[in-house]
Amino acid sequence: MNEVYVSGKIVKLQRCPVSIETDRFKFILQVTHRLPANQITIDNFVVYTWNNAARWAAQSLHLGDVVLVKGSLTHMQSNDARSTVISAVRVIITQHNTQHVPGNE
């Protein structure tokens, strides 16, 4: 199993309706970490949630929130490009963005 745990800051949110029965919610998670040479690097991960988790994410997540994501790596195909994304099984908000302005996503 390719289970991953990632923690970072939400830098983009996007609702992606699939059908009446299926909801999908996408966000970009910015992860900062330090390399052995004491350099800081930033990676952005595309994270998808589905169905109930997608509906919860759409109502609860805001730009700037810090979250912990449990999920699995998945390959997605779009516009002739294949990318690796995280399909989230669980999202936990560890720090809300207190500067959030409603409607400013």
C-alpha cells in the first residue's frame, strides 16, 4: 500500500463536481521541509477528497489552514499529462487561518 501522511498549508481550494451522486473537492497543500544541507524546500501536493469528505472539506477548509492529510498516492490523467496526486482518506485541521475572509477562496 502506498499510504502517505502529509502536513502543510492550504494554498488553493476548488470544488470539482463529478455527478449528482459523487462529489470531489480538490486543494493544493504546500509542504515546507528542511534538506540535510540546511536548505529549505517547498513542495506543492494536489489533494482530492471524495463524497462525504468532499462535502465536509468544501464547508470546513479555508485558504491558509494548516492540515494533516492521510491518503494514498494515485495517478490521474488529464490533458495528455499524467500526474501523481493524493487521494485523501482523512483530513484533520490542525490550525485554522484566523485571517480568513468568507468568499475569498
